[in-house]
Amino acid sequence: MNQSSSDDSYSDHDAGPSSSLLSPADYEKVGSADVLTVTSTGSGKLLSDWLPCLDRHPDLSLDIVESSRPHRPSLPRWLTVAPLRRLCFALLPSYIQSWLSDEESEETDQSPTAALNGLRGFAALFVYFYHYQMAYSRHVEIGYGQSGNWWIIQLPILRVWYAGPAMVAVFFVISGYVLSYRPIHLLHSHSFDRMMHNLSSSVFRRGMRLFLPTSVGTFITMLTVWGGLWEPSRPIYMDPNIMRGDGESHPRILPTFLDQSLQWFDGIRGMTNVWDWHMYFPHYDHHLWTIPVEFKSSMMLFLTITGLARMRVIPRLALLFVLICYCIQWDRWEVVLFLAGMFIAETDILKHRENFPKIKDVESHDEACSSGRRKVLRVCFWSAMFISGLFFTSAPNLSPDQTPGYVWLSKLIPKTYSEGHRFLHSIGAIQLVWSISRATFLQIPFKTRFAQYLGKISYALYIVHGPILHVVGFPVVAGLWELTGTETASQYSDGLCLGMLVVLPTVFWFADIFWRFVDIPSVRLSKWVELQLCMNAD
């Protein structure tokens, strides 16, 4: 018997009755070989396992060889229990799961709305950046040069990465585009029955799609409040030296669990109130005020598509533009954005129609040259629109009429708008979505794997980031400020930036979990309910 090392894994080579992996028990049942070659990868268990078998079979000889496979450290004993192992694996972010399991990455989405999905993801991330800073400083609300503020990151375009309210406008334009793209495409294919089927399905499932995840998210938040997880950060929330901005609502523990549950239910009732167009801020997450707005605007969009479906293309677009202007006059900026998304979607579909009238091609050298010039002009045009969109979405939330660069633009704001910055943000959001949907060179950063991943978890990220900022963000930032100090602007910024390194991965982690365990199942549940209750739902 030759021993070169010891191990806990077995394999037979050349001299066994079988080519499968052998253990001592296997040999007792089927073995008759005189020599077995057993592979070692480096643990001390192999020889002791085989000693009883060697005693019973004196003629058996083992040839133990070193394995070339790298040794993997053994898991803790408690992780060897299959249910616990599966649970721990499930709680890992999906990208870490893929890395550990050596799964091939999914192909990037190549659908017509893929780039807009990536844009939606970045918009959700920028909303998080806005809310992260908003609790500690009012500077995120004002622009460069306003009230003596000259921070570089407040310059137009540079401040887009934390322009939260402007990103809400981007959300709404994208929603209008995505929700109307399919029915309008069917309309142009003269598939009227399929278009009505699609609209019926969208109307039926829209409420479940929006309110199921938010109901679960706010219920979990309510449980964390009742469990006391919000109490350690309450002294920080109440300290005006730390919370120099708007910390929003920090829910309290109520006397009984029933009281807490009824407060949560009252929030769900308020969110689902479709008869009131005033902004409603749910008690357990003020950020979710956009969800009822999105639902009501979606219904208006579906109604508009249905009402204009039988019109010819040019009259339909003309009347749609009139409706947009009508909504502007009544300060319905959210409906304006949804209808603008529909307008952009139809123009994009028209661009790809083969039978849409085009200028007759003339095959000549001059025509080829002019074609090249037109291509350059198109690149310049869409690039200019994209940059203009970034500039408009950089408009500050407070007093844009007192901010250099926006003083003249503020004169364009209709007097009917109660919040003037909404109009400037709307123009910017429309320009961004239109330019990205049309110019393929602008779509490149929004079709990357990271952007597409952000798009997938965008709704989950939007739902979970608020509670995490209160439970995790407040203590982390306050603790870091004790280390860096807050006497100077540099120290203040250092604490915020270091806190971001802790809070942002936490938000991504919980958003990924919520996406897989709540958001995706909610979509599947809504489809299942439709299949069960509706005729011809498939």
C-alpha cells in the first residue's frame, strides 16, 4: 500500500470493477479488484475510512495519488444542511449566484424598449442618490449660483445624477412609451382584435402590477417598525445638527400590532384611491406617492389609445398633441408625460414602417454625398436634443427663476403649473426619451449588462431604498461623521461619500432579493389571475 497523501474523496482508476467513484462500502458490495487507485485532494480522512476494509481484505492494495484539482475549503457544518444551504444561497444577490454556479450570463435584451429599460434603471438609481442626500442637506434642491451656492456638482448636467424629481418625469415618459408601444404596433398591423385584447389585459393587470409589490413592501416596513428596527435611528432623525434637510416620515411603534396594521391598511387604502388626484404620501414610505399617480395616468393612457384607435395616423397624432396641450392647461403634468410617451412610441413605429411615405431615392454621387451629410446632421440633431434634455432635467426644484441659466427658461412655465420645475423637467424627460429611443449611438450605455440589470430591479430598488435609508443609512452616516467630523465642507462630504459605500450595496442587495421574491412573483400572479378569470386570456 503506497500513501502519498490523505483525502476524503475516492475514485477508481484502471483496476476496479467499475469506473464510478468508490467508497469502502461500495467496494464491500461490488469490489473484487486487488489494486485500487484512490485520488486525494488533501484532507486526513481517507486512510482511516479504508482501514477496516483493508483488515477484512488482506490482498487489497490502495494506490493513493494526489489530485490536480484545487482543494475547496469545507463548508461549516450548519451549511451542509440542504434547506439552510438553499436559503443562504437564495439570499445572495443574483449576480453572485450566477458567479458561484458558473452560469452563463443572460443575453442582453435587444427589444425595441431595451435602451429605455436601462434608462429607467439609471433613473431609479439617481432617485436613490437624491433621497440619500436630501435628508442631510437642502443643497440638492437648489441650483448652481442660487443663493450664493457655488458647488461644482450643482452645475447643469453635472447635477443630473441626483435630480430625483426630474427622474420621476423620466419614469412617466418611459411608462407611456412602453405601455402604448405594443397596442399601437398592433394597430399599425391592422390587428384591431389583438390590440383590444392587449389593452384589456393591460387594464386588468395594471393595478396588480403596481400595488401588489408596494403593498408587500410597506407591510414589511410596518413589521420592521413594530419590531423596533427604526428606534435606534430615531435620535439621529430628531437631531437637527445631523438632519439638515428633509428626513421625511419616520414611523413610530403604536400601542398594539392591530393599530400598526390598521395604519398600514389605511396607507394602502389611500394609495388605491383613484378618485383623488392630489398627491398622497403613504405613511410607511413617502416615496411611493408616484405609484397612485402612475396608475391613474396609465388608465388615462389606455382610454386615449382606445378612443383614438380608429383614427388615421396624422389626425391621431394631431389630436394627441392637442390633448397634451389641454392637459398642460389643467396642470396635469403626469398625464402630459404619459401621452408624450405614446406620441414618441407612434413616431418611432412610423419610422420603421415600410409603407410609410419616404423621399424617393436617387442613385447618384450627389445623393450619396447628401446622404452622408444627412447622417451627420441626424447625429448632431439627436445629440443636441440629448444634451438639451440633460440641461432641462438639471433644473433645480426650488426657484429655478432665480438660478443662472434657468431665469429665461422659467418664463416658459405656464401659469397653470403649481410646481414650475415640473414643466422644465417634463421637457427634459421628453427630450431624453425621444433621443435615446431614436438614436442607436445614444443607446449603447443603456444596453450594457449593468444598465439592463438596473432596469430589472428598478421597481424593487424604488420600493426598498426609503426604509433602508432610515434603518441603515442614518446610523451609518452619523457614525462616520463622528470619525470624519463635520466642521468643514470637506469633512461633511467625506462622511457622506463613505456612507454611500456602505448603504448603496445594502440597497442593491435588498432590491435584488425583493425583485426575485416579490416583484417577479407579482407579475406571474397577475398573469395567473388573468388566465383563471378572463376569457381567451392566453
